[in-house]
Amino acid sequence: MKYSVIGRDGLRVSKIALGTWSFGSVRAWGESRLEDLKKVVDYALDNGVNFIDTAEGYGSSEEILGELLKGYEREDIVLATKVGGKRFDYETVKARLLKSLERLQMDYVDLYQIHWPKMKHLWHGEDMTEKDYLDIYDSMFRLKEEGLIRYGGLSNFRLHHLKMFPDEAFKVLVTNQVPYSLVWRFYEVEGVADFCRARGMLFLAYSPLAQGLLTGRFKPGGKPLYPTQKANILFNEPVFSRAWRVVEEVIRVAEELDVKPAQVALRWVLEQDIVASAIVGTRSVEHLRENIEAVELNIPRRYLDMLNKVSLEFQSTLPLGLEMWIGNNRPEVLEKIGIKK
């Protein structure tokens, strides 16, 4: 395993992080067996993965992790969770953090993230206000001072959101967890990556395999999809077929290098200097093993350049500002927002 450092105090995180949305969200990902999840967590920690990501909004994920992590030394684990909702004042955020800590059976979390900025056009029904940004900074600063968190972080924050924070906020807000892969590069091409670099922030890349799309196992018109994949714009036409051209290139490179497509796609993400860690969500020890092996994979520059080219060509077909989940993927809705057949 290789590691990155986030924050001024040098928080050391593995290049592969274990994401646990699927552990507790039955509605999104179906049922899980606790004994299978324990095998995954044990394998991760035994093989150098020290970074685990969860959220209060991931069903029973926090409670499950609280049980599965019993017996491990706390200092050997970097634990991240997220707070949702529409209020970010100190009293509200602290109350929700304390509930997360109770579920996790922990005294502190290493990274506490704001799960989503409020966006009126999505499910929040309202946009962020100036007070919200100041509240986030105040809450994270005070919770860090109290020893309940080591750092604060953001998730899904676009450039226009980040610009609203006072500069001193980035002393405590050290990461932005964003969807980032060969088929989803909005946070790079729209200037978020450059903004973060300038302030010492790094990306935590979630959906680095685009919820399985880049593994090559989910073909247009093929294998049945999970509910959350059905809601993902990448798995809906005409986007799905266009994205599949990128997947085909990933498969071709993988065959030439005699590795798995998922390993090629993950290695591309890890090659990006803005990425501290790639968060892989899996309930399979075998898939996790493949993901971990991607850290040591050496992909010749000509292949990386090729992947970059087809990736950007696909990215150019999508309208700027797009979110992965918009709530309605009917063709007429997609056409209205700029995705033509």
C-alpha cells in the first residue's frame, strides 16, 4: 500500500479507502451479510488500507462499522464520516456528530465532512447562504478544538461553493470528496481541482469506477442494475452508450497489460496529483484485492495519454454543471438539460 498526507498535521491515509455506503443502505444496494462485511473490513486493514469512509446517511453503515471495528487499535484507523441536512450551525452539527460517534462507538472521527451543499435544483429545495459557509467553518473549527474531529472536509462542493468560504476556513477544511473517474471529470475541468490545489486541499475520489461501469461488467442492455445505478445518469441512454466507448478503451488497455479493467481505471485516478485517496465501495474480498493491487500497477504513459484523450472526448459531450444523480433520467429531461440523443 502507498499513502498520502492530508492536513497540516500530516494525517496519513491509504491511497485506497474503503467506502461503506453499500454496507448499510439496503434500498440502494440490496442486502448484505454481516460475516461477509467483516471479511472485507478485516482484509482491508490487514493489507494496508487504513482509511474507511461512511456517513450518517448510509443507512445502518455507522452502526455496522462500530461493531466490525471492535478489537482494532483506534490509532491504526483513519475514520471519516459525513453530516447531511440543511443546517450547519455549531449546535446542530455537534449534536449530529455525537450521534454518529455513538453509532460508531468512537470518541472522535479523523475527518468530518459536509455531505452535500444545499442546491435548490436537487433535493434540498434551497441554495446555500452566506451564513451557511460561515457556520460550516465555525462548526468545524470548534469541533476540532474540542478534539471531536481531527479535520473537517467537504463533499460534492463545486467551484462557486468553494469561493464563498473565507480563506482561513481551509486550515481546517482539508479535503473535498467528489465523484472522479475516467467518465466523470467535472470537478477537474470546471476549475475545482486548481482551486483546491492552491489552498492545500486534496480530492477524495468517490465512484472511481463509476459505480461499476468502468469494470466492464455492466454493458448497455445487459446485466440488471442496482437501484442506485438506475438513478445514475451514466447508466441511462444516450449517456450509457457514449460512456461505453471509454470502457472499451479501458478493457483494451487491460487486455494488453494482462490486468483487470477496474485496475486500469483505478490506476488512472491515482495518477492524478489532486487525489489523496480513491474510495472503493465493495462487499467482495476478491474485488477489494484487485483494487488494492492497482496501487502498484505501472501503466506506460502512452496508455495513460490514450485513456485521457477518450475520457475528455466523452466529457465534452456532457453539459457543464451536471450532477450524477438528478432524480429524473427520462430522455426528454436529459435533452432539456443539454444531453441530446
